[in-house]
Amino acid sequence: MTAGREREALRGRWAVASMFTANGFVMGAWAPQIPLLLPRHQITESALGLLILALGLGAVGAMLFAGRLIAAFGSRKVASLFALATIPTLPLVVFAPNLWLLTPAMALMGALIGCMDVAMNANAVEVERRLGRAIMSSSHGFWSLGGFVGGSAGSYVIAHSGAGTQALLAAAVALALVLGAIPFLIRDAAHAANENKAPAPKGHILPRDAALWILGFMALFSMVPEGAVLDWAAIYLGQELGSDLFRSGLAFAFFAGAMAIVRFAGDRVRNRFGAVRTLRISGLVGAAGLMGGALAPNDIVAIASFGVAGLGVANMVPILFSAAGNHKGLAAGAAISTVTMVGYAGILVAPSSIGFVAEHIGFRWTYAALSLVLVLVAALAGRVAAADGVRKAQP
């Protein structure tokens, strides 16, 4: 690799990290807003579950087409467009005066965040190829760092200045991150032409590849617990463990913070021990943390347990996305869009059903059941061997 290409790849590496940070910051800022929807719109947990479902369906529906957009225009252009479009969505949701406007606003937020997510992951795969080494885990670490800052600082701002002020400040911070990143993102070609990889056959929105769909469902099982903590941990701590508004918002903040710490070391761990072993151990640690949260006698123990869960979950999704991006026979954009779409059903769609389940059996049993889901992912870890196939950069 020439010095100029290496500098370009390194700039692209930090630019895509900034995009991950912005995306995570918006999601983290959204987490402490969720409990406020209940009194603001006079709704129950079941109704809130339906609203979260609207957000999730917007994301998953948009992800159906994200791969084709990346194939046609490249991940840089798609990531830039949807990142800018994402900025005003949190204020739109927070300032929605009624359910008739709140529901489409949440669906729009999900759709834009979802497309941005697929594109920035595809761009991270391109950076891995240019550098010849893994950077996916640390990229997701920046997402978790953004989530931690967005969640913890967002809880503080809401408690002292109100929800509206927090939403506007979050949008301003995310805009600064995105504008700083766009000029330096890797200028990739249309992914359909990458290295003789073919896109999904014409006439089919999604590829027909059983192994890829297994990766997708492993991503779903890995992200269901993340969605459960993002959308429901604050309510669990407030309703069943007596937390105040500030401490209830710390559940996701500590979960995301722990994920960030591990993800920044995740690439080195994966390069040393391999994707299969790393995923297997991660799944078991995450399961232990969720079970601890389910059995916690008070909110302090629950927050600490969700932090442990974050340590385990941290490397699972990055490994699965790298495995998809290096899946034989498909362009990175098409493969990642499929795995991301199925996986994000876990963080966006599945939590909507958790509200219904938890309303009948309680959050403790719900988190205990989710810990068993991570044990299943650990058992299927052999499926991610392709994640170790990051190709060396070309000179």
C-alpha cells in the first residue's frame, strides 16, 4: 500500500468511527426519553410497545433496500445522505404533540437510522479491506461510546433542563460529528462490482443463502438483549426496583459504556483468539450478566449486571457483521443489509413484544429468558469463521 493510500484509509477509519459515534449518540439520547412518553401521551406499556414496533418496522423496512442503494451508489454516499437526514428525527419525536404525529415520526427515525447503520457498516468493511486488519469491533465501540455519552448526559440534561432541550442539544452534537466525518469517508465504488461478488439476483430483494440467514438470526439473538436494555431497562428499574429518573437512565448508559470499553479492545482480541472463540465466550458472559439483572435485589446490582451483560454482548454483533461482509458470493452491501435487517429486528422490533410479555410475567422472567438466547448464540459460534477472512490491502 502506498503512503497516500494508507493515509486515506486511516482518515476513512476515523471518519467512519465518527459516524458510528453519531449514530450511537442519537440512540443513547433516545433511551432516557422513552419512559417520558408514558405520562406525556397517557399510554400504557403495551401502547409504548406498539410505538417501538413502528420505529422498528421503519428501520427493518428501509434496510430491505439499503443494500441495493449501496450497490448502486457506494456506502459513502448512502451513509452521508442518511446521516444528515437522521439529525432532526429525535426532536421530531420528542416534540410530536399527539400519537397521530408521534407514530410516523418514530417510523421515520427508525428508517433513517437503519439505513445509516447499514451503510456505515459496509463502509467499515471497506476500511478493513484497505487496511488489511479488523476495525469493526472498535467501530462499534465508538457507537457504544456515543450511546454511553448520549444516555448519561441525556439523562442529566432531561432531569435539569427538560426533554425538549435535550433533544435539540443531541441533534446539534450529532450534526457536528457527521459534518466532520463526511469529507473523509472512504470513497468506495458501487458494491455490486466489488471483487467479482454478485449482488442478489434480479427480482429478489433479499439473497437466497441459508448460511447468510443463519448469521442474520444469530445477529437477531445477539441484539434482542441490547434492544431489551435500550427500551425497557429504565422502566424495569423504575417500576420494579424503585429507581428515580436519573438512576433508571443509567442502566443503558452502563450497558453501552461497558460495550464501548470491550469493543475498543475487541479487534485485538479477535485477531489473537479468532472470531469463533471470541463469540463463544462473549455469549456466555452476556448471558451471565442478563441473568444477574433478572435476579438483582436492587437497582445498583441491576445496573452493574447490565454492565456485565454489555461486556459480553460487545463483540458479538461486530463479529457477525464482519462475517457477513466477507461472506462468499455476495457484495458486502447486500450481505450486510440482510444480516443487519434481521439483526435489527432484535434491537428494534422484538423489544416491542417485550412490553406485552413483561406486562404479564414481569421484567425479571423476561431478562432471564433472554440470557438463554445468548447461550444459543454461543453454541452456534462456529458459523462466524469467515470473520477472520479480512483480506490484506492491495498495494
